[in-house]
Amino acid sequence: MIKVFGHKAPDTDSTGSPIIWAWYLSEVRKTPAKPVLQGEPNTEAAWMLAKWGLEMPEIIADVAPGEQCVVVDTNNPAELPDSLAEADVIEIIDHHLLAGGIRTRLPINITIRPLACTATIMHDLIGDEDLARAPRAIKGAMLTCILSDTLEFRSPTTTPHDRFVAEKLARDLGVSIPEYAAEMFAAKSDVSAFTEEALLRMDSKEYELGGKQLRVSVLETTAPQVLLDRKAALIAAMPAVAAADGADEVLLFIVDILNEEATLLVPNDFVRQVAEKSFNATVSGDSVVLPGIMSRKKQIIPALAV
């Protein structure tokens, strides 16, 4: 049985895309596969599973030697199981920059395209004929992934093709994109059940800057004030989270989806320096608003400087 999984701390795309591709492998290619997750899905991803009646994938801690795997929505070894090198990776499907470092036993299919969402790539790889056979839940997951990764086409990562595919899926499903996206983002914004430590890890990537290991975390929300009301507690939790995860600093960006801006929490002089050099910002307190900043992949990570 092939295991299909995405990155650690799974967001909507890393929850939905393994489900989509496992369906395709099992039902179209006739190679039995199952989706699995590397951690609990975030609130929006959990909402997607309930909305479309999709079974919660098994959560795994690692993979076994020789186990066949398909990696989706990442190609970064830091975001993958520790024993991946001993497993048998047979395919990679992703939309992030090529990180390097994954070794395979044999030549494999690798598809990395400059689109906003892995599910968009899967739509194209599956093709219209086979997609017509897909259950509504699979198409619903695909639409949810695309709207999540594009922030309903607000993100600068959005391409015309992402939008074309999403609108096509919405027509097929009889879904109003504005209404559906509003439901999605409401689910994403409900973080009341999460501790500060969980929020700092919910959607984060590892990154090295100036010899320091960073955990770059992003929380996308339509209710930023709910998170900003917890600013002091989030800042207080950062040192312990960094220490436990082998990082020097945590950078937390609270992305306001509707106003299309991010607020970076500034716990110390190092983060203040990063904010000022990276975003040409003037920092006078423990946070700074960054107008127009929406995407970690396209606007935050490439800009980071110290």
C-alpha cells in the first residue's frame, strides 16, 4: 500500500492533496494507496474533511524501510519523515522551490510547477476524463485546497490557471466561491481551542537566516484581532517553542485575509532588525503592520534579511 503525504503541521493543501492523489492512484492507476498526515490538520483542513464527508487520514510519526511513498506539497527533507531516505519514494508533486536532499532508489516522476496549489497540479495530471469519474468529495477537496492556498485569489502566488481550475470546479459542484470561501476562512479563524504553543507551530516552516535557525510561522485569518488580543501570550511562548524545536527564533506573521496585510510580532531586537531590513519597516513596539504582505512563499521568505 502506497502512502501519500505532505509536510509536517498539515494545512489544507497538505491534507487534501494526499486524499486526492491516493484516490487517483487507487481508482485510476489501480495501485492501492492511502493518504496519511504528519500531524493534526489545522482547523480549516478539519472543516474540509467534515464538509465533504472525507475520512480523517491516519497520522504517522515516520515511515518504514522500503515502504512506498508519494510526497506531495513539499520536497524539503526538513518537513518530511526522519526515515524517508530508507523508504521508497516513487513520486513527488509540489509547487514550492526545489529544496534538494531527497535521495531515491530508482528514477521517479517529479512534478514541480509554479502554481499556487498542489491540487491545481493534480487537476492537470489527472485530466478531465478521469476527473469526471471522481466523487464530489474529491472535487470538493480540490476546490478547498486551491481557495485556501490562494486566499480566494488574493495571494500573489495565484495564477490565472489556479483561478480557472477553481472556478471550473465550483461550477461543477454548484458552489458559490465567495460564500464557500467565507465558510472556509471562518473555520480557519476559529483558534480558540489552541494553545499559544500550538498556534506558533500550526503553519510553520524552518528557515536559516544569518546563521540562525528560524521557525517562520503564518496564521491566516479573517479575525486578526482575536490573535492580536493574545499577542503578549504568544510572544511569551516563543522562547520555549524555539528551544524545543531547535530554533533560535520564532517569526510569527498574522495575515489579515480581508485587509490584505500581515502583522509581525516583534519580541526582541533581532526580530526588529529583520523586520526593518526585510520589509523597510519602522518598528516602534512589539508588532509591526506590513501592508500587502500575504504570502510566506513569495513575499516573506524571499525578503528575509538581517
